[in-house]
Amino acid sequence: MGEAVMVGAEAFAFDGGKTGVLLVHGFTGSPQSMRYLGERLGERGYSILGPRLPGHGVSPAAMAKTTANDWVDCAEDALLELSAKCDKTFVAGLSMGGTLSLYLAASHPEKVAGVIPINAAVQIDSPDLAGLAYARGLPEFVPGIGSDMVDTTTKELAYDQVPVTCVKQVMGLAATARALLPKIKCPTLVINSRVDHVLSPANATVIANHVGSSRIETLWLDNSYHVATIDNDKDLIAAAIDSFVQRSL
């Protein structure tokens, strides 16, 4: 029997109308970071699905046994599940979840009506992370990257340690998503914090400049850091996604 899922880290789903929004959480995080957004969009009548990526919301040791292929497979399964009961499906994701959202939009254009990457990674310009990916003699785990938020009263449910084996996986996934950007033809709303201590905000510019869509919008956040979906701009994000979806139907 596998390890128990952390309380609050469970996957979630809200039944609504024929327009669906898939919400994908980030690296070392959990569906908790997307639940508030899901609740607000669910109140607006959308069908919502927030999967828990393999190895997440359990333990760093469990995550160390997973790969980017596992995360992609989970996101694809969730897209198939939601799109099977919806006329149109939009995909939004935070951080690595945004990377997966871009991958889905490029790989399954017939199923994705619009994509919303939030502080997504398509390039990781950190020499420290690059060293972790390939250096020898490293520890099995390094300190975590969770809870980068302006709002210090809220805490992200994320690991306090990062499996080094997974760093190479997320870097490879980001590079793959970057290469696939020109294949994205659906409406795209890029949401990014102006200040982010985990990923460079330059990712937003790279995405906006290279997606193949004829309709690209960018929303810059002034009052949130990396985990923006539960930070001070969370309601702004929910309203922006709602407006974007309505204009894309």
C-alpha cells in the first residue's frame, strides 16, 4: 500500500457546465495551490478538474521515484477525462503545471480551446539548478522552493525538500515545452508575477514571443510572487481567466 496523501493535497473536481477548466499544480507542490482558483471558477459555472501529479502531495521520497513522463501522463489523462464531458476545455497551470499546460496545448490542439500558463517554466536560467542536474556526489535532497508569496499568512502545501533526481526531469520538461511553443495555435493568456524568486519573469516574454497563436494576452501581477494562485492576486487571476475563457468561446 502506498503512502497516504497529505491532508489538503488531494485532487479535486467540481461539476459544472459544458466548459471545462483543467488546473495543474507545480513542481513539489500539490492541488492545494490550485484549489482556491478552482472554487472561484466553479462558482462561475465551469466544470473543474485539479489532478494531483504523481509523487506530489505525499513525500519527497515518493516524488524521487517519479519522472517527467509520469507527470505528463497524469496531465494528459486529466485532459482526456475533462474534455470527454465538456464541449470546450481550457488548461491553466502554475509553474511546472504551466509548463505541462503548454505541452498539452501543443500536443493536443483538438482538445485544448485555450491555455493559461501562470509563472510557467520554459527556460530555467539558474546555474545552481543546472549544477544539481548533472553534478556527481550530490545529496539525495536539497532545500525546497515552496511558499514564495507576498502574503506571509498563507502557506503553500509543498515539500520542504526537493529530490535532486527530479531537477533534471523538470529542466528537460521545460526545454521540451519551449521547443513546442510554435505549435500552440489556441488563444493564450500568459499570467506572470513581476517579482518571482523561483523562476525568472523573463519566461513570460519567451512564451508570448514564441507561441504560434494569433491571439496572445499577457497579464502582469504586481502583488504576488511565484505561488500567485494563492497569493494577493488570486482573485484577479480568477477574474482574468473567467474573462479570457468567455472571450474565447
